[in-house]
Amino acid sequence: MIKQVRPNYDAPIMEKEILEFWDSNGIYEKTVAHRENGEDFYFLDGPPYTTGSVHLGTALNKTIKDVLIRYWRMRGRNVRDQPGFDMHGLPIEVQVEKKIGVRSKQQIEEYGIGRFVETCSAFAKGLMNDMTLQFKRLGVWMDWNNPYRTLDPQFIEAAWWTLSEAYRNGLLVRDNRVLTWCHRCETALAEAEIEYWDEDDPSVMVEFPVVGGDRSLLIWTTTPWTLPSNMAVAAHPEFSYALAAMETSGGAKKVIVLESALAEVAKAGGCEKWEILDRMTGADLEGMEYEPPFAVPGLEKTQWLHKVVLADYVEEGNTGLVHTAPGFGPDDFETGKKYGLEPFCPVGEDGRFTDGFPMMEGKKVRGSNEALLEDLDSRGLLFSSARLRHRYGHCWRCKSPIIFRNTDQWFVKVTDIKGRMLDEIDRVKWVPDWAGSSRERNWVEGARDWCITRQRYWGIPLPVWECGCGETRVVGSFEELSNGDGYTEGMDPHRPWIDGVTFRCECGGTMIRVGDVLDVWFDSGVAGWAGLGWPSGKDGLERWWPARFIVEAHDQTRGWFYSQLAAGVISFDRAPYDEVMMHGWILDNKGQKMSKSRGNVVDPMDLAKDVGADSMRFCLLKANAPWEDTAFQKEMPRNARKVLNTYWNVVNFASTYMNIDGYDPSAHTMESMSVDFRDEDLWMVSRTEAMKRDVENALESRELHRACRSLENYILEDLSRWYVRLVRDRTWAEGGDVVADKNASYFTLHYAIMNAALALAPFCPFISEEVYGHMGGTLESIHMEDWPGHDPGLINVGLEESMAAVQEIVEIVAAERQKMGSKLRWPLKAIYVVGPEGGKVRTFDRVLAQQANVKSIEYVDAAPSPRKDLVGTNYASGAVFIDFEVTPDILAESYAREIIRRIQQMRKDMSLNVEDFINCEIDAEGEVVELCAQWVEHISGEVRALNLVFCDSPGGDEVRSWEIMDGEVVIGVSKAAM
RNA sequence: GCUCCCGUAGCCUAGCCUGGUUUGAGCGUCCGGCUGAUAACCGGAAGGUCACCGGUUCAAAUCCGGUCGGGAGCACCA
């Protein structure tokens, strides 16, 4: 049976009720169970980092997932929809540090690693719960009671297993390299963890006096603090260098620099003239020995120490001679290796000088710049000193400037499996195609070995144990771990507890775990099997793996798309997904990234509170192609709400009258109604089938914006603005002879509303549920329904063309009326449709007459002869002539309709029910009364008046004076006693 | 320097793959209308060098090449 919906679309309240309905009736669980025999479909959720609050981008992300999952369920699939959360890592650690008031690793260790890790864990879980509530409010249906969490022991075991596979295949190695380092977090950082912005730094040229000569090599640097670690000077073998004599502010100098840089160098040194004394190539300089800028006591003298070496990365800028500190520069490190220079790195993990450089021991490196420069200056070695603004890297979490440092780290040898990864990119389906063929491919081609170790606490512990004898063991399961000393059943595998587990080495020594934890980017890379309980159980993997579909924002090209690809190739020699969809970001209205510091953040929860989650979802989806970034405009949610509100109004209209007439949708079928359909009903059915076809095609091609636009167009144009307008009269017709015709319109209206609800269900799960429940849906929830496939046999192109022509003529008539000052309420005498297209229009004769409000329509081959009151207009496939002559009959009908309109307004103002009867008394000028005489019966019928009389002083419950066509009319209305 | 995406009205965009009426919508603005869906709704008007230049073609917003601008990523940043 049909239940009337509440008159106003109050989405926030309605949605809360639906959430409550879902919750207390276990609708989600029942829907999942409903499909348990369907085809298995492994959807894999990319785990959001537990920040505690869902931003618009995350909302879009989960909305896309929810839409597709609901759609697949409607298509009968048994979708695995476990959500995930990324819960380890530096971001949580940094927040916890702030919370408990510590600022360094040393303080954390004093606080106790165990306490610290437990705090991180509890903190992350709390944030996860906050986010879960927000996702639920947005209508996202996932298995919220059973998320995979990267902090779970089972998840950790899966990561260990993957690393042990990597080790077994020679893809996990320890290496000594120069890497980006955060001195505050005291850990290595990956390139992805570095944020760049401008920083003011020294820009200095320093003289390195050549041993046994009167000249100096001139180098340029922006990091004076690396000078104590200088071990060589690099020159390009083919560049041309010059020995030049200069008269500088610091006195007469002889320097060796790149010849082409002489002018710049001289300018920096405050000298206008110079003389070139000699020329040489870089190769000629090789082996030239110089005095290091700082005396470093412990530095072992080797063959190439403090000599000019050759390197072809040297560029033709600055002095052309590059200060080389193998402990602090990736290139320097490589050069050092080539020349047998052991990296000298007198800087600790905390970014302070060690006793390796006693002069500055204990001082922060960047803070030592000035003192070092002063020292150089006092010795006459500072050739020039300036400041430079340049892009500099910073730690993504604590914003400290990063430094380069030479350390031991563990690497996944991505460079060894690059070929396989690229093959897999080709095999996987990417949406859009270029996300894979260009973007992901481009990233993988340029990828370097992946440094997966971090010197921190809150993360998956590196499962590597080492013995002093050089023996290494990589643990791949808890079962293997249980063989260790110090293992206890059910122990938390996090630090510090895991650090207490040791293994007996074959040499008799003790194997101790390497203290590092994993880069959090590695965590989520193994989600595809970690969530399935692998490796401790294999059923899940065999049943579900690999993931059929994943979808994330484009930043995951180098994040999750990549980490999964690498982990998948390592573990299973394939990409762990079949289809990857990429989506864009939600930016602010100017196209800038939303961020707290910019103060331009829009909170999805506010939108849900304001216009409802359905409107929020709909506006995000319809705004743009999913893979494009969207500049969020504040009117977007309001516009989306307008679409849903219009739909709601249609349902309100339909449910009101169907309810009054006791219409039972289950008593009719398309077949049984077929004899009663009017052509406009068949037109509406045709439009409905086309809409379903379009929405389905768009869902299959992941063009969700097109699906939304089809729905919007259907609801606004076809259903609301046209069909409802057409069927109004039929809806309130009364009497036995109109029942069949009315039922045909009800059936069609109901069919349209229900199909719209079904097609809308994945996108706007709340309003569709509410409508379904009120319009006689037979299942407990619309989300258990099957997808409403379309019937091509019901699509009638000819009928649609006819209707389009009629709509066009109605628009023309309306436009011409406006020009002529003729209200739609006043009937027109006639219109003439000229041209061969008349036949098309004729199908909808009645519709045209009614909607344009014309008394007569004539189809003619040629334009009628011109006369007064006849106006002609051309349209797409013909012409229309409108006869604006006002006859007494037309004037009478116009008056009648004006009066009807006023009485209806009064009924409404009096809050009468649609079914109530009234009595009317009307006072008007004699001429008007005369004209209306023949219309009294019609007026009475339209306004449900039992008695309608003209008199001099009208009375009633409500009396009002109106101005109609320059004359005064007084109308009195009373509710009639029944 | 390299790669990718984007550029259509004041704003946000459709159309581009697959060339073909006068480039469509929405928002905003102005004017009007309608109203037994009504704290709604509808119509009309103004507003476009389809970023620019060149090419292919009978025909280019659409295909090709280049330029400029915006964004993202890579490399570099001693």
C-alpha cells in the first residue's frame, strides 16, 4: 500500500530515521546475507590514515566505493566489503608526543617505549572509531564491525610473511646509503614523506688552498655545516677551468674555477677585474691536493682524500667545482665509493655534531652554519657570503628541515622487479586508461629501491634478526617466531616486546632483532592478503584473492597503487588487483587544496547536517568526472538538494493522491495496464527505460557523473516538469468512468518513481529507501532489490520525438504569450502547425491543447494568410501560427479560470483538505457575472463547491477581494458541512 | 629539463573518444509567469574570439603539431 510521505524533504531528520531503521533491523547484515550465494566479488578498501576526521576527499572516496558496492549487490554479487584503517606511523607518533609532552626519542625512551606504543595504539583506535561514525553517517555500507587494522597481529604477520618472501628471493637487502633524514624524528624518510617549501640559506663560496701552491680551488655551497665532512672536490672532466688572478675586497687571490663562471664568481667576491693566468680541463685537475676547510683529527688519510676527483653530474653553474661530502650527499656518496672514500659522517641521529668533529660537538648542524663561516672568514677562506631562497625539503610530520645522512637501512630491491611490475601495469584495467598507461607506468619506471626501515617505535617491527657473526634471519610467521627465546604465546608483536625475542645462531651466538620499524607505506601494501587472514589461514586467500577492484585518489599512484603492486609482485608475482579506478581531489572554490592552515576546509559532516548525506554524495559525484579534481563551490550541495527535493515533491504529489484513492500498485502490471495507457504514459515508460539504460552504462564505465546527470535530467525534466504536469487533471478526476484512465496514470507514475528510486539507490541510499518504503516496496529494504535492468522493447523513439516536438511548440506558445501579454490561464483561440512534422505532433494533440491551453489545433501545409492577432514562429522542423483573437467565449472561460485560481488560493490559505467541499459567494461586475453564468457548474466542480452563487455582499469563513482583469471581485468561501 | 591532466558565459561545467544544425545546461543577474507538489516551481533575456597559432578536411570546440596559462608528478636542488 502507498503511504504518504511527509510534505517537506527534511533530509537530516529523515536520514537519521533511516540510519536508525537500518541499525535496529540489521538491514545491512540482511542485505549482505541476501547475496551470500551470489558470485564472489573481492572489493578492497584502501585504508585511510586514522586522522580522526573525514574530509571531503575521503567522503568522495568512500561514496564512490559505496555506490559501486551497492550497485554490484543489486546485480547479485556477493561483495566482500571489509573496510581498512592505516594506523601505524609517524603521524600518530607525533600527535602522541604532543599529547604526552615529549619532544625527542630520548624522552620517549625515558617515558617507556611500551607505554608510548600502548598510547599510540589506543589513540589510533579512538580515531578509527570517530571516523567509522562519520562514514556511517554518510550512508556508507561496509563491514564496520570487522575492519582490517594495520596494527592487528594478523596484519603484522602478513607483512612479515611478505618480507620473508622478499628476502628469500634476494629482494630484501641491507645497504649503506645516503638518505633523507629527519633530525627531530631521528629517522630516515622516504621521498614521499618530504614536503618542499622555500627556505633562506647561506650561499657561500669557499677557498680550498691547493697544497704547495699560491692558489685555491673555489667551491660553492648552501650547507656550510657539511664542510667539516668534505673529502674531495668534484670537477667535470670535460669542462674548461681557469686559474684567475683577482683583486677582491679580501685582497689579491688566485683561484681555480669554471672559466664560464668567472664573471659571476668575481662579482660575488666583490671584484671587477680579473686576469686569466692559465686554462685547463677538469680532467687535468684530477688528483690535485688541497687543504681541507677544517682540520678533522680522526680522518684516516687515503689515496684520494682531499683531492680533486671527476664526476659528470657537475653542472655548468656556480664555480663548477663541487664540494664533496660522501656522508651527506647521495651523489657525493657514489663518487666517494668510486674513489675509495669511506663516508665521514660526524653527525648523530639527532642532527648534532658528534665527537668526530670536536670543534662543534653537540651543536645542531644547521645552527652551526654561522660559527663555521666566521671561522672560515677569520682564516681568509670565505670568498663570498650571501643568502639564497630556495626550495628545501621538510619532514612531512614535524616540518623540520631534512638533512642528508649516511646510514644503514633495509631496502626492497624494486629495481630488480621493475620489469614484472611494468608488465602487470599493462595487464591491469585502469580507469581512466592513462592512470595506468601513463601515470603509474611513469612512476614505476623512475622508481628507486624502496627504503622500508624507519628508526621509530609505532609501526610493524622489521622481522629481521642478526647475529654478530653476520648471520641473518627474516621471520615470516608467528609460528616461526615462537621458536625464539623470550617468546610468549599471544604476545603483542610490536616494539618493545618483540625486541625481547632472540634466536640462537648456528655459530652459538645470539641473534638480535634489528631495532627498526617499517615505513607505513609498506603496511597497506599487503592489505590485499592481510585482510584475508593470510598466511596463518589460506581459505580466505583461495576464495577471494586477488581483489577485483580498488579505487583511490591520484596521489596513490605513488602510494597504495604502487606499494600493492610491489608487494604483490614480491609475494605472488602479480598485481594484487584486476581493476584500479583513480579519482580526483576536492579542492576549494579557487582550486586550491583544502587545508586547516588555509582555513578553507569544508566539513562533510556540516553538509550532512545542512542538506543531508544524499545531497552531499550526489553533488560530489555529479560535479565532475571522477578522475578530475573538483573545485568545490558552496552552492553545489544546495543544487543537488534541489534535484532530490523535486523528486521528493513528485513522490509527495503521487503518494497523496494514490493514498486518497487507495491505489494498490501490486494489483497491476505493465501487461494488465496496456489497454488503458495513453501515449503520454508510454512516453514516460520509454523515458524511464532509457534512463535506466544510461545509468547502468555509466556505472559500468565508472562515469558516475554521467549516471547522476542522467538521473537528474530524468527527475527534473521528464518526470517533474513534464509528466506530472500532464497527469494532474487525471489525478483529481472523479467518477466511475475515469478509474481506468486514472489508474493508468498512477501505474505510470508509480513505475517511474520506483524505477528512479532503484536507479538512485546506490547514489542516494537514504531518500531511495524512504521512497521505496512509502511507495509499496515489497522487500524490507530497497538495497536488497535487484538492479532494474531496462527493457529495450519499451523504448519508443518515435513517441519520444513526437513529445519533443510538442514540448517545443508548448515552449514557443509560452514565449509568444509572454510577448503578447497573454496569460497561460487564458485559452487561445487556435494554433496552426505548419509543415510535414504535423503528423508527429498529432499523436499528442490533446497534450498540446491542454499544455498550451488552446481551443483548437489545425495542421496545415502552408502558412495561413496574414491578419491581425495571428503571430507566426519557426521552430526546428516547422512553423507555428498562433491566433490571439479574444472572443466572448474565450473571455468567459478566462474569467472562469481566474476565479477558480482565486478560490483555490483561498482554499489553500484556509488550510482545507484536498477532499473538503466548500460553499462560495461571489460579487463581481454585472458583465462578469453574465460571462461566467455558463461556467458556474465547471467552476463548482473544479473547486469542490456544493453551492456557488453571485450576490452583492458575499460572506463566509473567509472573504477576500481580488483584482481580476482590472475589475474587483469579492469572494467568500465557507467550508461545507458534510 | 621530462611526463600526465586541464583550459568552453561572471562562476562551475556538458559536448571532444566516433568532426557535420546557431556550443548546451546549472548558479548568479535582470524581466515575466504559474501554483489543488507550494518555506516550492516554470519561462524569457542579457552574457561565448570554445586559451592562442598553424595544419588536415567540403566541414574543427572536436583530429594533428606547436605556443601560452593552471594543476599534478618525476628529475635536479653540491
